Amino acid sequence: MNKHLKSRMTMLVLVGWMLSTAGSAMAEEFVVGVEVPLSGSLARVGTGMSEGITVAAEVFNRKNTKHKIKLITVDDESSPAKAVAAVEKLASQGAIAIDGGYGSNNIGPASDAANKAGLVYVTSGGVDEALTQRGLKTFFRINNTAGYSKAMLGLLADMGVKSASIVYLTKEATADLAKDIEKALAAKGVKVTMHAFDPAITDFKPIINKIKLQDKPDVIVMSGYENDYVGVLRAAKVLKPDVKAIVGAWSLATSKMQDDFPDLMPNVYGTALLPFPAEFTTPDGKDFAEAYKKLYGKEPDYLGQFGYVQSQLLFDAIVRAFDAGTLKSGGIAAELRKTNKDTLIGRVQFDDKGDNLNFSHRMGQHQAKQIAIVWPKEYANGKMNFPGVPW
Amino acid sequence: MTELVSQALWSGILTGSSYALIALGLALIFGTMNVINLAHGELVLLAAYIAYTCESAFGFNPLFAIPAAIVIVCVATTLTYFLVNQIRKDRELNSLLLTYGIGVMLTNGMLLLWKADIRSTKSAWLQDAVVFGPFFSMRSEILFFVISLALIAGLWWWLTRTWAGRAVRAVASNRDAAKLMGIDPHRVELVSFLVAGLLAAFAGAAIFSVGVIQPGLGISLTVKAFIITVLAGMGSVPGVLVGALLLGLTESLTTTFFSSALQELAGMVLFLFVLFVLPNGLFGTRWRRAH
């Protein structure tokens, strides 16, 4: 081998080595699979989450000149079997992580499928305790039942409630939340009566009449979804039980409910991350709100916020794993586990089961066509109208 | 206790009457053609969304949206009929698949057009409380209770007192014999579909005024209508009213004395019990022959 050839080969080896080690410094497009219900019974919430995920990718791609996120979305049609098929399809299309999922019954099997494919699964759509009890090292969620019940219990404690009737939907997440609240209130000596209802119910008057004539509570607590709240509030408006407040959970203290059901909402409480009109004070919040309005031409809602935060944390973890050269060896999960970041929903840190250690919701009240945050004090921008009901 | 029971009975009657309105169209087509229109719930829902559009875009009271809903839903039922009529073999069975498919297409069409958000009337007038002694209800419930009774009476009168109605019954009873009597079964079946569309339009306006709608609701409306139709006895109009009221009362009393979580179960127990005792339904063929 002559000297000239030797030097050429050395150059080639050097270039090859440089290319192989310079991976972390090169631009890369990361494919993230989005599995959400865009049709079926969960289409509304799934669409809301999907909007937040899209906004997160848009903000990431705009701010990040080095890497890009490419989203591939598959509709799971609100069905557990199709959620599994969606995850498998996304894995086969080269997704390096799964973002999305709504409904604990869909998220359970879908995240199992992701785990089998070695993919991280990040969500804000399922609060069932069982999801984090499976020992999956690839599962992460940014919200949980404890955060919702903490906020509702905090508000009820501030009201000095002595008795409560809890009206709850017999689905896993809503029933879990209702039972958590019942247990905590009973432990404080509050008299609690439980009223379970089936998803097929159309007339809530028999339940509200029992509350009015038999329970006679200080407050009615609702754990359900938008259509249930509308049914309960309409029945309550007809029967006018002598209560001091009506408190609900998710999807209630929203601008949409205010717009669509203005006669039912006055003085009603619900979990809310932000007041309405929304006040985004942090740079991240302003980025989110601006991109959201630009893409969808409307005010951001809580579903979009959750979708945005879960995706933002996932994208950050992907980049960190890529930079560390561990992207394909479980690095995304390891990086997510190291997360300790202030986000639009507060500080997020994951425990070893993938649950957000710090999640605590806030309580909002519909007041004069606006939503005021009334609990906890550090986030409050208004005082609660108590006692106060929609009629 | 009296107040509790009286309100439960009143709520059961009002709910039952709205069930009857939803089930009437399905029962009519089932009775005349032996076709279970699995898209019926979606057609009712389509009418509800037309009422929503008329209210949100033009500010109309949902009641005034009924004529527009009748036109659009009747066009949809006519198309459904022409598709069903294309089936050459095993019409009873194949129409199940066809109408189920139409239902899925309608659901997704509504999802695309009106999004997945829940919708309900904003009319304060319809939502106002109406109180008669111990009976509490919304104005919309009373209104559609009356409309429901009027439509049931009208349908019964049409089926028993008019030539077209008798032709429908003749085709339902014996298609070949009806043909020999000079009745065109295709025309009669088309008329049945059109009347079912008209009834679905009223039912849609009712569910939008009384409750909450979203694109996935159609299938549960079909299931409820199917239960009532079978409970009633095939194609029986008085049976639909009695079956729907029984179902409404059972659900309401179960909620009042036990738990709302058991109301669907109670409805199913009633359904199975009636079929066990009267396999042809409450007003089935044997009852009608005897009367």
C-alpha cells in the first residue's frame, strides 16, 4: 500500500468517524405518532387534545432551527381495539413515541401496545389510578384524579360545606373522582349522599328531586361530562333545590359552556387552569395562545393546554435523548423521568410510575359571562360568589 | 314521599312520550317492510342538527325549524328507501347491513359538518319551568308531549281511516295479496319511509329542545327505538305509545327508588319480561287479530 493510498484511507476513516459522532449536532426530523379519538363518543375531547399537540409541534418547529417534529395522526375512533391498532400502525410508520390518547379504557390497551413496541406513551386524557399501577416504564401522564379532587375539596373546605350530594357518571374516571371526594369529605365529618347515573340517562329530574326532598344538602357536586352537566343543571333549574352552590369537575368552567349555555352557567364552579378571558403572562403561554389563535381562530381551551404541555415535554425529552445518543435505547423515557419544568399547568415532575407528582387543578366560577379563578388563593383573580346558583 | 312519587311518574310519562316519538318512524317501517332501519336514530339526529342550525344561524325557535327538517330528512329517507329497494336477496338481513352503513356515514357526515361539540337549544322560552302542583317540567317537555300524542293519534287515524294508510297495512299484512288488489307496494313503502322521515323530523326537534345532542347519539336513539318497537309488537302504533310509556316510567321509578345506574338494566328486564310473557310484544299480531 503506497503512502498516498494510506493517507486517503485515513481521511475516509476520519470522515466516517466524524459523521458517526456528529449525529447529535445534525438536524433531524423526529416522527411522533398521535393516537387520538377524532370520531366516536370522544371526538370532541380528542379533537381538543389534537389541537394542543399540533400547536406544540408548530411552536417547536418555529423556534427550533436544528430539529423538526413531524406528526402522524391516527384516529382511534374512541375504541380500545382501534386505539391498539392505531399505535401498532404508528410504530410501523416509524414513530419514535406516542402522544395522545383519551379515555382510560382506550389509553390502557393503547399504552400497553406502545410499551410492547418499545415506545413512550404520553397523555393527559386518562385519570384512572389503574393506569399508573401497571409498572410500565414507558407510560407518562401529566394529570390525575388526585389533582382534580384536591382542587374540588379545597373549594368545598373554603365554603365550609356541612353536607353534599354527589351526582356522578358510572364511568371509571368520573366514579373514581366521586368516590375520592366522598371519602375525603366523610373523613372531615361532612354528610355525603351519592347518586350514580348511567350514561344513557336523559332526564335528571328524578335524581334532583331526591336531592331536593330527601338529601337537602349545602352543595351539589357533579362528576361527569358536558352533556351530563347540562342535564343536571337544567333539572336543577326546573326543580330549584335549596342549595348554596353547584360544583363540577372537568369541561365545565370553560368559555364554550358559557357561550353555549349562558342561562345555566351563572355561579357554577368547575376545574379550570385559566380564567376567561384567558390571561397568559409567561412567554411560553403567550407563544401557545398566539399559535393556537393563528391555527384555529379561537381562544385556547383546557384540552388544548393539556395537549400542548404533554407534547412540549415529550418533544424536549426527544431532543435531549437525541443529543445524548440514547434515542433508540430507551432514552426518551429516561429523559422524561428527569423532567422538572414549569409549564402552563404548573410544575411537572414524573414519579417512577409516570404520574405527575405536582398536579393540582384550580377552581373557576362562572361570573358575569366570565370565568374567575377562585381557588387556590395564589392563583385566584376573583372572589367566589357564595352562596350562588344559576337560578 | 307523595311528591317524590308524583314527580317520578310525571317525569316517566314525559320521557316515555319522547321515546314514543323517536320510535314511531322505526316501528312504521318495521311494520310495513320488515326492515329494521338502523339509520333511524341518525335521521332523528340529522333533524336535531337542522334545528340547531336554524337556531344558531338564523335565530329561529327550534319549532320553526321543523318544516326544513321535514324536507331534508324526507330526502334522506327517500334515498335510504331507494337503496334498500335495490336489495334483491334476503332484504330483511341485508337491509340491516345497508342501513347500519348509512347510519355510520350520516354520523361521520354530521361530525364533519357540525363538529363533535354538544349542542342544545338556547331558547329560554323552551327551557322555562312549568309547574302544575307537584309536577315540575320544562315547557319544551310539555310541548313535545302534546305533539307526540297528536302525532300518534294522527298516525293511527291515517293507518286505519285513510286509503293510503289501509294500503300500508295491506302491504304489511300480505304484499302479494295487496298487489292483486291493485296496490303498488313500492309506492306504499316509499310513503312509509316519507312518513317515517316526517316523524323523525319532529323527534329531532324534540331531542334538541329537551336534551343535548352530539354526533354519536344516533345509535343509542336507534337502540331505544328498537326496544320500544319490539316491546310494542311489530308495527303497532298504540303499542309504541304503551311500550314507550312503560319504559319511561320503569326508568324514572328505578331512578327514584333505587339508582339511576340501574335504569338501563330495569328497562332491559322489562323488555325481557314482556317478551317472555308475550313473545309477540304488548300489541303483537295475536292481540291485533283478537281485536
